[in-house]
Amino acid sequence: MEKIRTRFAPSPTGYMHLGNLRSALFEYLIAKKENGTFILRIEDTDQKRIVDDAVKFITDTLSLCDIHVDEGPMQGGEYGPYYQSERLDIYQKYAKQLVDMGKAYYCFCDEERLEELREEASLRKVAFLYDGHCRNLSKEEILEKLANHTPYVIRQAMPKDGITSYDDLVYGHIAVENALLEDQILIKSDGYPTYNFANVIDDHLMNITHVVRGNEYLSSTPKYLLLYQAFNWTSPEYIHLPHIVKEGGKKLSKREGDASFMDLYNDGYLPNAIINYLALLGWSPINNQEIFTMQELIENFDYHRINNSPAIYDVKKLQWINGQYIKKLSLDEVYKLVMPFLENTYDLSNKSKEWVRELIRIYQNHLSYGREIVELVSLFFQDEIIISDEAVEFMKQDGISHTLEVFKNQIENITWTVENINQAILNTKEESGAKGKLLYMPIRIKTTGQMHGPELPEALFLLGKDAVLKRLS
RNA sequence: GGUCUAUUGGUCAAGUGGUUAAGACGUCACCCUCUCAAGGUGGAAUCACGGGUUCAACUCCCGUAUAGACUACCA
């Protein structure tokens, strides 16, 4: 069997939304499942949209996610170059070839004429299709215009009748009438190829066996197929992916503030967890497994089980998965994950590393993403404590001041360790007779101001002896 | 407007003619517990609608509704 080759072909716009990443993931998994090759190709044929460093951004994201590119701009390969902007002569050559074969033609129609056509079409409430005006220009006319440097595009001469169909590996049989397809532009007037054209040429030349992409191309794939037919090339298999949308069914978009991979990453989500979540959007394993390493994904992935309906991005489930990953991290790893957020928010200059590690340790199980630490630990960085109404009410009960007095005496002379604090609490229980809620809550409220928080001995330890004694008096 | 596609609980989803319609997130209750998490147990909640086909339809067919995509010298 032919070895599978898939490709991720983003345009370098400097932004990687979750749908893009998921496409890359599935492309990678489909290839790796069969020991195939995963290719990165940069589709930079729109000069207006190029963003500096966007390619670095894309490759950084992929490697952060453990998606390894076999062939691409950074690592090269025998089918390069992998920037479309460096393949211009290739597209020109193939476009000319099509012209010579009589399957494409020069079109000199300008914006104005096209605009008129469009207006007329919208007036008549019909779909606008280029009318093929230049399709039958005589050789002399063409030569003359070319000699005069009249701007031109190259359009494909599409068949006027018949049906073009294919079998998508996810969506099944798709058929579209050729009459609905216009004579598509292959080469733009700036000499650059259109996406459609470059895409087909490169997929063919790079030997792509499975084209995996978003389903916005589902209904335009016949246009691509017609190009393969014109060249007499065999077309690849198609796997169209359902979209990832936000609540309400709208597309995820940067402009509307929807989270991109980098946004999540910067909030302390783990790339592994993001990938894990994304894998479960539009795909499901044969069993009920939820947590996957990349290796397990590769082994278990099966494109036959890709869903064909759109999935709504749900940050709650992502948080759960991310939390599962955080629980499995070593303390050093959580420390690394969370430290930047702490440093940026709180003054840690007079805290020991041990103190910070202890702080992080007791909150490891509470975290669903890194940035969450900031809010969770705020109680240890406040000079003033504010006692809630509920807590004030609780403190009105009998015997509480006595309990607090006993506890204060208990800790006055101990060495400040979690264990000793715990013993002091137990001694207080013995001596005062208070137990359960009436034992713990008063101390908790008096020292932290809150009725919630981590285990009391640990909380007190982190607060420090001086602060605790001060708040008790 | 035309074309293509989709529709199982709030969300992700399993399911391919006969099932008590899995599982997960979320939610609620209970257990654990000083509290909050974590963990455990349990509950509520789903086949868009209408016609067919069939002994039998979530599953097949046709409509309708709703949603999305495409309809660029953007990718």
C-alpha cells in the first residue's frame, strides 16, 4: 500500500485558532497511525495577509503540542520548497500547460466589467458566474493584449454540463452540477496563484494521499476535482472535518475574543491537555477512554470514527481534562506551570522557596489551569482580613472566645510546623472540649476571615506564626 | 437567492432496524470532611418536526423547520 502523506497548510496570519490546531492534529494522527508522513506547507499566496514571524508561531505551536513535522519549511524535504511564495514558477508552468491544452484561457476582463456583471446578477437574484467572455478570444486578440501588457488572469474552462462527484471519507457521496461552477481563476493578475490552484498543484506534486481540511471546502471540492481531471491526475482521498464552533453555532474568531491556542497556553493550560480535548471534538474512541497521551491517540485514532456534525467548544470540559493532567504532574512541574502567575501578581521576595512549594502543593488538586492559582491563594497575601456576615454570625456562638484563647496559648511556644500546629489543635480540643466545626471554624475565621480554605494546619503554617498570633489577639 | 452539509440530554458523544438509548463534562443530592477542593455513590435530563417503508425505526426514504458552509483576482 502507498504510504500515507497528509499536510497541514495554514496561511501565515499569525494566529492559530482551535479549529486550525485540531485540523493539524487529525492530519498528524491520520498519517502517524499508518506510519505515514506529516507535511507542513505555508500558503502565503496572499501578499496582503502575511504576518511577520507567523511561521515561527505556527511551528512553535505544533512542537509545543508534540506534533512533529516531517517535511516543511524548517526541516526541508524532497518535495520543497514548502512556501508557496517560492513555488510561483511552478504554478505558472502548470497554468500555461493548461492553456496550451485548451483547458484554461487568458481573461482580460477588468474589475469594472466584473462588477457590472455582479450587479446585474444580484438584480436578477441569481448567482453570479463569470460569463466566459474571454473564453473565445482569437489568438490575435490575445497576443495583442499580451503585447500591450494588459493585465490578465488565467481561468480554467469548466465543463458546462455534467456532474462532478466524489466520496468523502467522512461525509460520504457529494455531487455538484458543473453548470454551477464558474470558470475559476488559477493565476491572479499579480502573477500569484489562487489558493484553489496552488493547493491542487502542491498536493499533487507533494504526493499528498489524504487531504484533510475543514468542511468549508466540502462543496467546493468538485472544483478541485475538475482541475485534477484537466491534468489527468488521480485525485487524493478527501477527509473533511466538521467545524468547531462556539455556543450558538458561530465560528470561533479572534475578533470576538474567543480563545486561541496561545490564549489558553498563556492562561496555564497544558498543550497535552488541549490536544487531548481537541481530539475528542469530532472524534471518539471505540471505548470510553477520555485521557490520552499523544502515543495513545496515534494508536487509537481511526478516521472512520470522525463525526460529521459541528461541535461546540466547551471550556468546562477542557478545564476538567486540564485538571486531570495537573493532578498527575510532579510538584516541580506544577511549580513551573504556576510560578509565573504568582510572581506577576504577588510579592514573593520575603517568601522562601519552600514556602511557595508548600503553597503550590496544597492547591495542586484545586487547579484546573495555571492562572487559577492567583485567585485561590489570595488569602495568603492579604494584610487585612475581611470577615463575611455569615462568619460573623458563626462567631456569636458560646464558648468560642475560650477556644481561641486556649489555642493561642497552645501555639505560643511551639516550633512552627504543620505537624505541631495539628497537635496544638488536638490539644485545644482536649483542653477546651470544643470539637468539629466549633473547634476548627473559629480558628479558621479568626485567622483567615473565611469559612473556606485548605486544611487548617497547612493554612496556618503558610500564614506564619506571627500573622496567626496577631490575628488571634 | 442557489448549492452542499448537519440535527441523540445544557455540552462532548456511543449507537448503523428489535437496546432498560452507553460513557464523559456540567448540574443536583448524599458519603467523606472543620470548610473548600479532590475522591466515592446516586439522581434529573436526549433521539428537531411531519409523512412514509417495515411485523418493528434514533437508525432507511421523502418533505418541513432550524443551523452552518460555499457562492472573491481570501485562504
